[in-house]
Amino acid sequence: MLRVTTLPFQQTMADGIQRAQAKLTASPEQLNSGKRASSFSGLGGATHNVLSAHSMLSRNEAYSAVGKRLETTLSFYETNLTSLDGEMSGLRQNLQNAIGMTDGSGLDAAIEGAFAQFKTMLNTSVSGEYLFAGSQSHRAPFTLGTLADVAITSNADAFASDSVRQSARLSDEQSFSYGVDAASIGSDFLDAFRTLQAAGPFNGKLTTTQKDALNAALQQLDTGLGAVRARNAENGRDFARLDSIMGQTEQRNVMLQNVIAKNEDANLAEVAMNIAQQKTVLEASYSVFSQISGLSLAQYLR
């Protein structure tokens, strides 16, 4: 005996069709977005882990941005220290040549030019902050305007920098100290300029007093060059340490990105297969529902 479908059964079939339609609607959205859900709440039990991973990734990316800015700053230190080394080495060579030939012709111009470059390098600024000023980054670390000022100004008054090293946070566990102050790399050079300024002007043949002054200035320049090279080497070690920390930060970023992708990203091949299956199921449901809806008691009472 055939059983005629009941209204509750039709309703059950209709609910099933609606659920199938909802799944079929969601699948193309996954295919287009590449994500399993359009919101965190749609991730179910993985929501907490994903939110935590996003929070950690944002913090890590902020540390990465700090590291990149610091990398630029250390590059400026290296460039300026190397240039200062080259400029003062050039002045040293000019003094040696003058001593060797016992002739100071052109030496005044060389000293003036070296002093101008010395001042410019010490007062280098990056994004409005003076590079060699220590914690006093809002003001120029070297205060003298001309070579003539050297004779009447002490080193203590010539430098407005301090020896405080800057600090940057590069991870939850690590802070990074760095920096080079103008006084630590400029004091010996300033002594040399003071010695040269007092011995000048240099016009032709050098006197014995002038030769002695040039030799004294050579020793002061050598001491200054040693300080600059030591600071540049220290900056190089800072570079290496920063590179190591940045590498660790990048590894954490990749790990967190993988955690997020594993929980958020949809398997597109699987989604495409599901769409095909859901279409088949939905079409079959339509067919069955249509047949059931068309049944009536009159068909069996004829």
C-alpha cells in the first residue's frame, strides 16, 4: 500500500532544500574570497587561535617597522663615519706632504675645507633629528660656525651632544641600544684644528714652529681616526646584531602567517568540488520535492 506524503514531511524537505541552498551560496563566496568565512565568528573553534595569531602578528610587524627604521639609521652612521674618516685622512695626507716639502702653500685652504666638512658631518640630521647628538637630538651637536671660533672655544662648549645611547624595542623580550655622539668622534679632530689654527697662516716655507705644530696635529688626527674607526666597527657589530634579531622576527612573522592561513584560507580545490556536489544534491532535492508535492489522495481513490 502506498503512503501519501504528509505536510510535516514536506516541511522537512523544504528545510533541507533551504540548508542546501545556503551552503551553495556560501561556497562561491569562499571561492571568490579565498577565505573559509567572512567573519571570525564563522571559524568556529579556531576563532580564539586566529585572533591571538593576528594580534601577535600585528605586534611583530610593528617591531619589524622599528627595525627597518633602525637599519636606515645605522646606515647613516656608517656612511658619515666612513666619510669623516676619509676627510680627516685626506687632511692628514696634506699635512704630511707639507712637512715633507717644508712648504705650506695651499694648506690654509685644505684646513678650511676639512673643517667645513667636519662640521657638516657632525651636524647631519635625519628626519629632523641630529644623528650624532645623543639624547639631545633636537639641536645641532657641534656649535662652532667657523675655524676662527676654534681658538676661543673649549671642547666642552663646542659640543652640545651627550653620550646617552638611544634605545629601540625590537621584540617583547629585546631592546636595542645604539648611537654615536659627536664629542666621542670629534674632540681629537677639534684639538687638531685648534693646533693648526694657532700655527697658521701657512704661506710658503714652513718655520720650525709650524713643522712642530703640524706633527702635533698629525698625532691628534691619528687619535681621532682611531676613535672614528672604533665607533664604525661598533656600528658594524650593531648592524650584525640587528640583522640577527630581524631574522628572528621575520621567522615569527612567517610562522604566524602560516597559522592564520591554515585556519582562515579555504582549500579552493575542495571548495570547487563541494560546489559541484551541492548542485547535484540540490537538483535531486528539487526533483524529489516536486514529485512529493504533486501527490494527492485522489490519485489512489479512483
